[in-house]
Amino acid sequence: MDLESNYEVTRTAEFILSRNFTRVALQFPDELLKDSTKVVGALRSRLRSLRETNGEHKQIGLFVMADTTYGSCCIDEVGASHVNADCVIHYGHTCLSPTTTLPAFYVFGKASISISSCLENLLNHTLTNEKPILVLYGLEYAHAIPHIKEELVESSRSYGPKSKVDIQFADVMCSMRNPSEDHRNSNGLLGILGSYTSNDGSAAAADTRYSIGGLIWDIPEEHKMEDYQLFWIGPENSAFANVVLTFNNCEIARYDAMEDHLVTDVSQQKRILKRRYYLVEKAKDASIVGILVGTLGVAGYLHMIHQMKELIAAAGKKAYVLVMGRPNPAKLANFPECDVFIYVSCAQTALLDSKEFLAPVITPFEATLAFNRGSQWTGAYVMEFQDLINSAPMEVGDQPNEARFSFLKGGYVEDFDVQGNLWEKHEGTCPFL
């Protein structure tokens, strides 16, 4: 696919000019950095052409960003601030998390896919299952979904009336983010589950809206997600793991577009839940907790950190806040006093494989289960920390003083208040850059 089409050069230039941006940061992940100079050249040429057509003469600065501070799927607002950028153009795989200060425009890219082969696998899988199908996909395949839908209509006719298929496709939530618009629009911080009302107040008000990884869809109120079979188009990456964990009660099949084959066994992904449950039990025995700040751009991260500090204090434990780039065993080894770490980041970077770490790394949702006495894990799993913020307020009152049974230690233990017995040099905050 040519560079102009894959990187949506014309559409990007029109976005920049329509918003009157003059300093634009172009964020590339490592695997796309090789194309950055070509993209800048094509974009600069297109901007010049559009400005001449409109009779404008203002200069627009383009700045390439690489080696992001945190995960490359998030907008690097810290890097953009170094060049005083007034917007960010993000290329490649993204989690589409809401931004804090800067507007962002997303270019997902257009990964190669065989429309006919994908459709054939989808139809064959549909006809062997009684449940309706919900199609989810990596955002790099969003360009192919309209074509799959068109061919699906044609193919369904050839199968005859007795082979009626019930297939629903998720939609892309948006291709741009603006913090001011997100603040006014409730969809800007859309949680995994929430009801909505249509503009005309029609029957759509009875639907339930779901969103995950930049995708959004509605199902009738009388249905549950467990009633659907999920069909994922894309690789086995962090976005897919997010889907598997969040909807772990659903049957899932995955079409690998690169290898052109269907994978129906995702048991390996679901085994991650057992590992996460073990980490929750291990976190319950922690006395000192480190809160790892894994983002400085995703909206709501400060609120989440404050919420975690309140939760930890109510559980009678000590909290340190650690600000660093991408965590690794060597960095966290500098804080051996921490028994567990809570990683506040976007959903697609939150699951760190901490087997090589001295202490486990858990998510805010797992911390809520571990430090709220009496909490029970029902199997539901929440990846987005915005969903914890938007959900009912957590009970962080006084915790019971009676002994607690520890599955790891095999007996009853007493949680004690360590607030006055620890190093207070930084008043509970230990930044590490």
C-alpha cells in the first residue's frame, strides 16, 4: 500500500489546517520510525499545496517524536511539551485512551488482509455456532471492515434463507481526541459498560453500550455479553489480551490475517487469569506498596493515583509513588522495601509480566480486590482504570481489625498499621526519573 494512503497524508493535513495548528508533533512507534522522514516530506508538501490553494502563508512546524517515555500506544504529551506542540499526530497501534492536555489525531495504518479469506473463515465459524457473532478487530484493520460488510451481504444471499447469520461489527470510537471536547461529551471517557440514550429518545435508549481498545458497540438490554461469541481480527497482541481478560466468559475465535488462519483455542490467554488471581492473593500480604506511574497523558491518572493512596492507607499499609519510564526489573530493584507495585497505566500496557521482578506488579483493579477487606473476585476483570473511576465509589473506610486468612502463608495473619514506622523523608512520595 502506498505511503499517501497508508499514512493518510491528505486527511492529516486537512485536520492540521482546519484546527489552525502551527506546531505539530508526529509520534511514531519504533517499527514505523523508518518511514518518518518520508511521511514528513509528504505531509509538508501536502500542507504547502493546501495553504496555497486557500491563500494562506503561515508556517507549520513538524516535529518527529520517537522513543516514547511510556507505552507507544499512548499519546506522549511529555515529549510533545518539549517542543511546545499544540497537537499530536499518532501513528500505528494505539489504545485510544483520552488525553489530558493536548488534542490528538490518530492514523491507525492499513494492515494487509485478505477480505475473501477473512469472510470465508467468519462465515464458516458462524454457521457452526448457535450464538450470534460480535466481530472485534485491531484498529489497523478498521479500513477493511466496510469491505467485509459489503461482501458479507452478497455472500449471505448465496447461502440461502435457511443459513441466516447473526453478525454484528464493532465500530471505531473516534479518530481524534480533544480533552476539552471529551470533558463536555460523556463518550469521551466511556467506560467498558454503560447505558446511553439516543438523540431522539427512541428504543436505542434500552441498549447497553460497551467499549474497549477504541472499539464501541451496542447490544440490547435483555442480552449479556456472554450471549455472544467474539470473533477477533488481528494478531495476538496486548489489545487481544485486553479483550480476552475483560470478556473472559465469552467464547472467542481469532483470525490471524498475517498467517491467514483461524485460531479457536485461546486457553493460553485465559490462563493469565489464574496468574493474576495469585498476584492478588500475594498482594494481600504486602505491607509497603509502590504506586508506579505508567502514564502522564491518559486522562484521570492523577485521580487514580489519589484513589489508590486512599485505598492503601485505609488498609493500614504504606504507599510510595514512583515516577519512571517503562518499568523493568533493574529499576524496581532500587526499591526492595516495596512488597508489591500498582501500575497505573493504559489498559494495553497494564499487564506486566513480573515473573523476573523482585515484587509482583498488579493493576488498580487487582489492588482494589486485594486491599478492600471482604472483596470477592467474581471472575469479572476491569482493565481500564477510568472504569474504576466512573464506577460506584470504593468503600475505603476503616478496615476490620480481626485476623485475615492468608492462602499463601496457610494461616491467619494480622494486618498492622505501618504509617508511623517507615522512612518519611519524602512524605510517602519517592520520585525516580
